[in-house]
Amino acid sequence: MDTSAKKPKHSTPAGDRRHTFRVLVTYDLLKDETVAITGSCETLGNWDPEQCVQLRPESGKYSEDD
């Protein structure tokens, strides 16, 4: 049995990619609620809610493409 793990090949560092992220919210948010993303990189705030990326509302969908 081959137990060697194959590592995924990454030709471009993650920071050099651009993504569009959309979320469909199926209910009305309260006045002080928002939709945001955070993650383990500087662009996504390093898991710090104060540094997260706020998504823009667009007809019940929230998106960010930066």
C-alpha cells in the first residue's frame, strides 16, 4: 500500500489570485447585522472580526470582488 501523500501543486501564490465571493441570504437581516468574511490571511483580516471584509448588499445577495 502506497502511503505517500501527494501535495497539491500551486503555480501561483494565493495572494496573487482574484476571486468573487457571493452569499445568498434567504431572510432579512436586522438593522445592525451584516455579512462578512474573515480568514487566515491579511486580506481577510487574519481571523480578526474587526479586520474582516464586509460584503456589499445587492438584491438579497452579498458580494465582494476585490
